Amino acid sequence: MSAADRLASRLSATLLMVDDEPTTIDVIEMFLQAEGYERLIPVTDSRRAFATIAEERPDVVLLDLNMPEVGGLEILQAMRADEALEHVPVIILTSSADADTKLQALELGANDFLAKPVDPSELVLRLRNTLAAKAYQDQLQYYDRLTGLPNRRLFSERLGQMLGISRRTSDQCAVLTIGLDRFRQINDTLGRAVGDTLLSSAADRIAKSVAADSPVQPASGHRSRLLARVGGDEFALLLSGTGVVEEADRVARRLHSRLQEHFELDGREVFTSCSIGIACFPDDGDHAEAVLANAGIALSHAEREGGSGIQFYNPSLNVRSAERLELEGQLRRALDRDEIALHYQPKVDMGTGRIVGAEALMRWQHPEMGNVPPDRFIPIAEETGLIASLGEWAIRTACCQARAWQDAGLPLRVSVNLSAKQFHAGGIAEMVRSALRDSGLEGSRLMLELTESMIMENVQETSETLRAFKDMGLALSVDDFGTGYSSLSYLKRFPLDELKIDRSFVQGVPEDGDDAAIVTAIVGMTHSLGLKVVAEGVETPEQLAFLRGLGCDEYQGYLCSKPVAADEWAGLLEEARNRAGVRE
Ligand code: C2E
Ligand code: MG
Ligand code: MG
């Protein structure tokens, strides 16, 4: 803020003076006007003082002590006990040089004193200092340091005030919450300094886009906008006035396309995008926190749908989030209640038709809901942190099972899926080491399945973790290959053993030309990197023949078997042996 801005903001401050002597107020008002202060609210009836202060929210209160009806100390005490007025500075006007009263006022939280009769130059100086202190305090309390934008607290206070006005004028308000997609990933990969720069650049871009999008002031009614940073990578924009619902849509689309343009950070191009959730007043909530929370629910929904979308709040989202909450509560208890199990799907060698491995897949058998698929509960487990215990349980259980198979003379390598949160949480290598030790399984009998986006996230940390895994003798696989984006140079650098072609590509072969071309390219590329290639989701003999023709090494899929419980495994092997026997 420049000195001129500071002066302007000081002079536009709202001052409120409580004194039962109208002439004292008049004199002071005159002094202040001569100094350029434009707004002084006079209160002569001390019984109305507190209510007026609460309504006007002045920047400073000048408060007389000796008044009939309600005394100054009483008003001060009431202000300090009120959450909203607790920090409003109070300058006490006192004619008595009575030290005890001063002490009492200080104890109650008075900020400064002025002796009556008031010396104009002293008044001006004390006021200036008090306002400067207040401005600094406001800055700390109400503004975000990084972007200079209002923070969540100020936003929600202003939203509350705006909703109060809208109730009287029947105006509408809309709150847009804007989340930067992939922010965490960028922060992790490129470092915090770049993350911070991205946030302030994004804030800047949003502010500019909103300003450029400002409609011409309508003849009647008022419009206002407020942009704030309300969370790590989350911004909120308040629009109020008439027709804001259509406007919110337009503003959101524009913001969305502006944030899709790349950022130039630290000499490199960084791409991000945003998701936007919108909730309106009065339809989507009747007080500030409700509107803000519902905009947040809409945002989470947009993010869950894959990001980069705009979602208006509607009550069914609430139902869905209530369902998720319910599911979350149930999931917390699921492990203790033995509702979680691992099923195993065979991995088959294309050449010999032999079962060479098994992928462990988690199953949740809920007493009422039945079988809840992992695609539904794993994301919830990730969001809530439950993945740590679920994931550890899966690894420990799979290790014990693999060891039991080994003891039974079945040489199978068991694969376990890792989730991104689990992988990046730290301590994963230690946990796997302890699972191997406790089960007595050799590392070479365990394979971990990672996804592309997971290992591309924080390359340095990933390299170290993968190295630690290799030191234990583990095999490493990249799951769902082709659905994320990976850098070939990293794939080459990481100590990987196999890639699994995502089921969605396998599904289309051999008929679909695009899928066939992609699968052919992946097989060729994987082999040239010296890795094995595994096809997921093979369901038909035609798919199998096509993949075998390409030289694919192994496959999984319903054609051989669905995932089955561990105790069905022996029967399954028997069957496979018979089938292989018939074919030979
Ligand atoms: P994924 O690791 O890619 O597992 C393959 C999925 O494809 C499994 O779904 C499997 O049942 C299914 N599948 C296998 N063959 C066929 C087929 O021929 N046709 C069709 N239509 N589907 C087939 P599932 O068990 O529902 O698991 C879904 C995803 O959930 C897994 O995908 C994996 O990402 C995740 N997941 C499962 N268990 C765990 C776990 O223990 N930990 C973690 N982090 N993720 C898990
Ligand atoms: Mg898998
Ligand atoms: Mg997969």
C-alpha cells in the first residue's frame, strides 16, 4: 500500500463517538473534518451506544466515561465481551485525571486516552496511531499474506453482512469456490516456492478476470464482488446483486478458461486448471456458513468428477455427501468387523498358459450394502486417511498368504496395489520391510503395483522409495498403463519390472483400430525398455490371440478367472492345470 493509499484509507475510516454532551461532539467533529476525516457517527444517548456500534462496526470508538444511564466502562465491557467487537479500538475521553478509572479502563481493554477538553493536535495524533495499529491488526487477521487477498474469516463476515442486506432488498448472492486442480502435485514436484508463485499468479489472474468481467453498474440496485483466499489452493468469489445466478455461470466459465492458460513460473511453463463450485443465496442456504459450505460441496463434487469442471450446488449433492459420510463411518469399523477381505486374480503366462502370479484385490462385504467395490471405497479411504491402515492390512495379509502358498508348494508371486496417498505418506518402505519380516516371505515373492501418476508426482522421493523396494528384492509394476501421463525418460530411469496395459485398451482389440494401434505401441515400447508387459481385463479368446501375437508376456482377466477368495485358489489351479493339459 502506498503512503497516499494509507492516508486515503485512514481518512475514509468510520469513527463513532459516544458523548452525552452534543457540543463536545460538535467541536470534535469540526476538528476532524478540518483534518479530512469524513465519517463521524455521533451517539449522545448512551443507552443506544452498544447497538449502534454493533450495527455500524466503526474503525474506532471515541468513548466518554461519565454519562448518565449507561456509563462508558459498561459499554467498553460489553464490547470486549462481544466476539465481533472485541477488537474494535476504543479511545477513552476523560475529564477526570483519576488514575483509578484509567486503570480500570485499561484493564477492560481500552486502547488509548484523551484528556478533556480535547487538544485538537493530540486528538489527531492519537487517532492516527490507533488507526494505523488497527490497519496492521486487520491485515494480519483478515488478509492472506501470500496473495494479499482477504482470508476466509473476512470473506465469511462480509458474506454474512451481504446476506443481511440481500434479505432486505431481495437481491441474490452467489458464492463461487475455485480450486486449483493438481496444485498439490505441482507443489510436490516443483517445490513450495514455485507452488507459492503459482498461487499468487493464479490469484492475480482471477482478480483480473473478475474485474474485466464486471458488468456496467445497473441503474438500480448495487452489485459487489469480493475475492478471497479461503484455503490452501482454494479461492472464493462473492457476487451480489440482481441476476447473479446467470452472471455466476458466465464468470465461472471465463475464470475456467483463463486458468487453463499456462503460467510462466521460474522460467518454465506450468499447466493447471480449476474446478468451480457455485452456491446461491437464498436458494442454497440461508446463512453465510451454509452457503459457503454448499459451494464447497459443489466444488468437491466437481473435483471428484475428474476436476476441471463447473458444478452448481443442488441438494442431491448433499445426499451424496451424506452417503459418503455414512460410508466413511462404516469403513472405519469395517476392518475391526472382519468385513474386508482380499481376493486373488491369477496372472497367466501367455507362452505356457501357467498361472505364475496372483493380484490381491480388496473386497468389502458389508452386512447390509453387500459387496462395495474398491473403486467406491478406496477414494474415500484415501481422502480420510483410512488408507494407511487398510493398505497396511492388505500388504500384511497378502504377504502371509503368499508365504502360506509357498509352504504348500505353490510358487506364486503375489501383487498388491498401492494407492497414491499410501505411497507418498512416508514410511512405506519400512512398513513393507516389516510385513516381509513378520510373515517370513522373501521379497522376490512380492510385487507392488503403482500407477503412472503416482510415480511421476515427486520424482526424487519416488526414486528413493523405489530403490528401497528393489533393495528388498521386490518386483515393481506400473498399473493401468496408458491412462495417466508419464515421461518415458523417467520410466527408463526407475527400477521397474513390468507395465500393465489398462483394461480400457484391451477391451477394444482386435476390432478397434485405435486400441489395436495403442496396444501394439505399448507392447513394443515396454519391451524396448526391457520390461515385461501384462494385459489386464482379457475376456475373449480373440483378445488373447491378438495379444499373444504381439508378444505380450502375461495376462489377467475373466477369460482365465475372476478374482477369487484364497481358499478357492487350489481348485482354480487344478482347473487351470487340466485346461493346460487338454491344450498340450
Ligand atoms: P486394478 O488394480 O487395475 O485391478 C483390476 C481390476 O479389473 C479389478 O477390479 C479386477 O476385478 C478387474 N478385472 C480383472 N479382470 C477383468 C476382466 O476380464 N473384465 C473386467 N471387466 N474387469 C476385470 P476391482 O477388484 O474392482 O478393483 C478396482 C481397482 O481398485 C483396482 O484396479 C485397484 O486400483 C483398486 N484396488 C483394489 N484393491 C486394492 C488394494 O488393496 N489397495 C489399493 N490401493 N487399491 C486397490
Ligand atoms: Mg492392479
Ligand atoms: Mg489395473
